[in-house]
Amino acid sequence: MSTPFFDAVIIGAGAAGLFCAAQAGQRGLKVLLIDHADKVAEKIRISGGGRCNFTNRELDVRAPHKHFVGQNPQFCRSALSRYTPADFIALVQRHGIAFHEKHKGQLFADRSAEDIIAMLLAECADGRVERWQPCGVKSVVFLAAERLIANQAANPHPRPLPEGEGAKPAQPIALAPLGRGRGEGHPRPGNSQALSGFIADAESAGSYQINTDRGPVLARSLVIATGGLSIPKIGASDLGYRLAQQFKLPLVERRPGLVPLTFDGAEWAPYAQLAGLALPVEISTGAKKERMAFHEDLLFTHRGLSGPAVLQISSYWRDGQPLAIDLAPGVNLGEALRMAKARSRKRIANELATLVPTRLAEAWASTDADWQRPINEAADKALARLAERLARWQLTPTGTEGYKKAEVTLGGVDTRALSQQSMECKSQPGLYFIGEVVDVTGWLGGYNFQWAWASGHACAQAL
Ligand code: FDA
């Protein structure tokens, strides 16, 4: 039996992979999408509380550093400006999916994230994309041009190459494949027919052999869309990073992002009673120029802090760095407590409860004997200290809840190794990385999906 040949094989049928496959297929390319998970696009399904925050209207494509984290946030500018939130919104509208804006430009499906998945699958069907799922990937081999040509000369009617035979792992520079420069040697859309089903001639040299659970396949281009490491139980794996290493691409250190933060058990004990409490705060980390701040809701948990404020800051937080939290942003607590002292005999906690949530006021006042008395008997210094503690609460997380709770993975394939126009590896033609596997991480609020769509689109145009 001959080895199937595709213009492009895409590994990972998540947001970026599905979108890229659909676009490439609609351009007339013969595309195979492979995913090892039982269910397609599980991350889209669980995203946005089941409603998928699929993009963000406030994305400023001219200034990606405002909403993206990574060693070079400018890298994503080209792709983001060629496929914008407005483009994705138009697609969602064409499919008749109702949506709404929730907060700060975040767009969600009215009914369910399933509608977005169904839309992507319909787009793939339009592009005649073949999908193998569940299907694991055992190995990837770059078939070096020289060897194939030699093989063909010896045998003008070659049989498909068994794994390992006549195939060499990539040596990006030494084995730069023949005729694989831009516009030459590559079969273009329309002439894939001639190659279909076999390594037919020297044009297929420099292809990728992907050894899967369902046997080997050959591809002119290989797109890695395996996402990040978060939520391993629904299919996340490190395959994308391992492939990057195999092809000698640099990686930026990975760590969980958009993740709840945890604290030392004994130190956290006074606050654990606040679990479930949510309130708007200003949260910041980093000094001076590096300082990042967010105005969002914070949520107390049994082990630490969560909520949008903490998820956002977690992508900027580094081990050992303190956080500063203003638990009553926009309120002059010192002034308010001084005025209360002049007119009230109530307990400090009761007065404080008019300024911040009652549970917080009670818990806070209970941590210091000077704050457990009628406010008119409190020392000015004690009230000033109380105001200061609430407005500039300094605390240092001991860690994060890790990949089982993180929404994204920071770091990944170093953008310096990729073309910002096409997502193709500079040192390994025909190999592309898109979506979260790349060192581009968006803020909470639909930015990560917009990156998945935009990088998938940029790649699909170049395949
Ligand atoms: P994605 O993770 O979508 O897809 C990767 C695919 O590769 C998966 O299908 C996986 O099974 C497959 N794969 C992995 N290893 C493989 C292997 N070895 N072999 C074969 N296949 C393999 N973002 C946003 O913008 N708005 C939101 O509302 C949310 N909400 C949200 C909630 C939660 C709980 C999480 C965990 C994440 C979010 N996100 C989000 C982030 C968003 O889901 C994420 O950034 C994108 O899905 C990334 O798209 P990718 O296609 O790169 O990876």
C-alpha cells in the first residue's frame, strides 16, 4: 500500500490547527489534521465558562505588547493585522452564531462554545480537510532531498520508504533540501494530484514523514499546532516542544500563565476564611518600568488568590516577586477612617464594612489587636496602618496552581526562529508552528484565541 501524501499535515486539532486546516483546505490544498485526543477542540469547549470568549474587540493590532506577553510581543503584529478580530467576527456572523460583549471588549457565544467548534468543523468540511482523531504521532522524520534523489536514481519506481530507511532527521542547515526555496520545487496548490499517494519524483524530496498510530503519511509541509501544557487531562502534551528540539529550534522556558497563585499554608491561614469572596482591586507586580497593573476582580480561594485580576498578573509574576494589591481602589481609606473616628463609636470592623465587603472588613480587623475596638478609641496611627495595609497589601506567592489549572503556557518556540509573516521555521523550510506552542501568550479576554486564528491564517496563506 502506498504512503498517503498531503500538501500539509497539521498536528493538533485545537483552535489554531482547525482554523489553519480550514483555510489551507479552502485554498485547494490537500490537508490532513491529526489529533490524539478523543474529542475535537476540548479547550474551545471548556473555554469562557462553556461560551468561548472567541476574540476581543479592544485588540490594538498596532500595539500587540499591550495584550500579549513573550520575549518579542511585536512578533505577532503581522499576523494579527492580517487577520483581525473583525475578520473572525464576520465569520461568526456568516455562520449565524449569536454572540455578546461581556466586559472590556470580550466577545462570547450566546449559546455555547459548541457553536464555535461546529463552525470550525464546517469550515474544515468546506476545505475537504481529512481528520484523523484520535490518532497519536509516534515520530516525525524529515526526508532529506539528497537521499531521496539517490534512492530514486537506484530505483526509478520506488516503494514508500519504511520508517528510518532513507530518512534522516532534520539537519536544518546541512540538509537544506534541494529545490525547497520559496516558490521553487514545491508542488503548489493544484499539482498535489501528481504526488498523491506516492513519492513520485524529486519534487517530493524534502518532505516530512509523520509516523502515526494509523501508519506513515508524507507531507510537503508540516504544521505544529499542539498548543501548550495546560490541562493535561484533556490532551495537552509537550510534543510541539519536543519536535522543536528535534529540529534544533530554540525554546523559551515554559511556565503556567493565567493561573491562580498560592501562598504558604500558615501565612495564608488568616485569609483562608475569605474563600469565595470576590471584589474589584488594583493588582500590580514588578518595579518601576517593569511594573504591570490590572484593575479587575480578585477572588479569595482556600489556597490563595484567583479571579481575573490574579490570572492576568500571574503571566507577569516571577518566582519570589511580591504582589501589591489595593483592596479598595478609588477609595481614600485613610481619610474615610479618620472621618469615621470623628463621628462614630462603632467597631472599626463595622465602619470598615461601609468601605469594603463585610467579610473582608471582619477578617482584616481581626488580624491586629489595635483594630478590634470602637473606632473613636483607635489611635490615628493604628487607623493609618489599617488603611495602608488595605490599599497596599504586599504579599509574595509561593507558587501557582500549575498546569492543571492554568489557562495557558507562557514561553514556547522562540519567535526568533520563525517568520512573522508565515510562522515557518527560518532554518527548516516546510515546518511551521502556530498558536500557543509559540512564545506568544495573550491576556485573559479572547486574545489567545485571536492569536490562534491569526497565526493559523498567516500559516495557511503561506503553505
Ligand atoms: P489547543 O490547546 O487549542 O489545541 C492543541 C491540540 O493539540 C489539542 O486538540 C490537543 O489534543 C492536540 N495535541 C496535543 N498534543 C498532541 C499530540 N502529542 N499528538 C496529537 N495531538 C496533540 N482563550 C481565549 O482566547 N478565550 C477563552 O475564553 C479561553 N478560555 C480558556 C479556558 C480554559 C479552561 C483554558 C485551559 C484555556 C482557555 N483559553 C482561552 C486559552 C485557549 O484555549 C488556548 O490559548 C487556545 O486553545 C490555544 O489554541 P491552540 O490551537 O494553540 O492549542
